[in-house]
Amino acid sequence: MLVIHWDLQLLGGNYMLIITGASGGIGYEVFKKLSLENKVIAISNRNKLENNENGICVNVNLLNHKEIDQLIYKNKENLDQITVLNLAVKSFDGLLANYPIEKVRETFELNFFSNLYLVQALLPMMINQKWGRIIHFSSIVGNEGATGAGIYAASKSALIGYSKTLSKEYGRFGITSNIIELGYFEKGLIESFNQEKIKNIISNTSIRRLGVTDDIIHAIKFIQKSDFYNGEVLKLNGGK
């Protein structure tokens, strides 16, 4: 039996942003920043997060389609002019020749298929409201590949054709679909690197620093405000 312990009406009003992967390093920072000014639903699969004045955190298994359906169906009256930020991600390190097929499936299930299913659940509402912003997140590794990250890169590359098709099919309804491709930021993957590698990354970035959360927030707001920016990959990497 599926039980989800929350009620969006606890905070009142309409919710305008849905963030997946909200317990991750970057996802959590994005949630905190955006919820200062917006009503936000933050989806976390494992870690329990604290609600704040404008943001409510829910534990939903994105690999369970019934949980996604219940999230949207039970609260559709509270969802208005939705921007969905797909930040949930999974990656297993391993060379392609030895990569277990079950890990390939797990990676694609979260990085691609959960994204697809959440968007499918939201599209009827977006079409009815004649407005929607679908923002998928990828990374420089997803674009260029990296030793040991081949399946992660493949799952992120799959977003390109998917997002561009969404943009063509639903742009006439005021719905845009774009990808923000992140470079290296102060939170997230970078936290597992040693200092020498971080210094090398910074030296190869034109503006000589790592990205910060505000850089992502500015990109999100640009996409939200523009109904003419559609089907694109916005590279947010500080220049190479």
C-alpha cells in the first residue's frame, strides 16, 4: 500500500516549481534559493529535508510511477504555471567493457525515464494552462564523456533528442523544453575531487572560478521569462 506523508495545502496557495533531486548538493542549494521567492515542491527519494516558508519537501520514489501519479493527481488544484527542474541523477563509475547491464538500466531509469514520466504526468495540466517550463539538467561530462562515466554520459545525451522533440510538439501550447548543461560547480561532483584536480579545472575555465548556485538561478529565471527560448542546450560552464 502506498502512503505519502504530506499535504501541499499545509502551506496554502499555488505551487509554481517542482524540483527533483532536491537532496543532492546542487539540488538542495537550488531549492533553498528558489523557495525564498517562490512556492516550491522539492522531491527527494531518500533524504528527508526540512520545509521552509515557501517550500515543501516530499519523499517520492521517482522510479515508482504510481507515486508520481499520486503526487500530481492529489495536488493538481495547487499546481499553477509550473516550472519543473529535473535535477535527479544517478551515476556509477566503471569502464564500458565491464559495466554491469543492471547498472545501465538503473542509470537510465533515473536519469532519463523518471524525467520522461514526470513530464508526461504534468503535460496535460500545462497544456490546459497554456504555459509550462520543462528544464532538464545535464553536465559537461554528459556532453564530452569521461573515463568511467560512459553510461552516465549516454543517459544525459539522450535528453537532447527528447527535449528538442518536446519543444517541437508542445511549443504551440506555451510550453518550452530546454537543457541546462552544467560545468563544474562548488557543490555536487566537485566535492569528491582532490585539490590538484580542482585547481586544474579552474585554470582551464575562462573566468577562473567554479560555478555557484546563483549562476544556475539566473539561468532558470531567464528560461522561465522567455517564451521564445525553446529546444536549446544552455551551456553554463564559465567558458572553456
